[in-house]
Amino acid sequence: VTVIPNDFGAPIKDRIMIVVEEGDILEIPLSANGEGTTIYCPEDIKEVDMGHVFTVDRCKRRFVFENRGKRSHNLTWVFLDPKFTERENIQRSTSSKKMTPEEEAASHPTPCHFIVRPKKVLLNPNMAISFQVEGFSPK
């Protein structure tokens, strides 16, 4: 039996009743503890292949994320530069200064050829958002 709860946090307890023809009714207690997140993306994004793109062209790809839970979630995309700690990367990536993709890429000590828009969003319950990943070659 697979259970997909719509929110995690409190343990889920229920029971399943099995009616046996010409027999007894079997009652089986069920319990589940949530693990992971209620943010859902129908595509596997562990590795994204943008395909073949000429260096003078920009490549773009959209991904939709849904919040299937009962709580709001802040989603923030962070460029992880190996020269900095995780905290420093987050602080650098969440700056509110508006920059063009080229300026944003140039602001990183390590070359970055991809940006994600929007960079940060509050995803409310039962809401979906489309993110765009854009790749380019700095001039």
C-alpha cells in the first residue's frame, strides 16, 4: 500500500478494513511518518540536459513546481561556488540588486553560465510556479 499524504509533520494513523468473502473482516492498523517535502516537480531535475546549443544562442527551459502541502514554502535558487561556504553562497545569491544575466554571471568569482528566474518565490499551498533556467555564453 502506498500513501501520499498532502502534508508532513504529524504522524498519520488510520486503519484498513479487509472484507473476506465467507470469512471475517480483518482490521489492520496503519501508521506513517512524513519524510521529505511537499514540493513536487513532474520532471526529474537531478540532471538537466539542455541539448546542443551554439555559443551565440541562449538556451531556455521551464520547470513547474507545485506545493501539494498545507504550508507555504520559500523557494530560493542558489549558485554554489566551491570557493565559498554554503552560508556565503546563499548570502551572495539572495542579494536584492537587479542585474542582467551577464552582470549576474560576472559577479561570481567562478564563471556561471546559467541563471534561474525567478530567483526566489513564496509558494503557497496548492499553488504552482514556473521557473525558467537560462544558459548563455559570456562575451
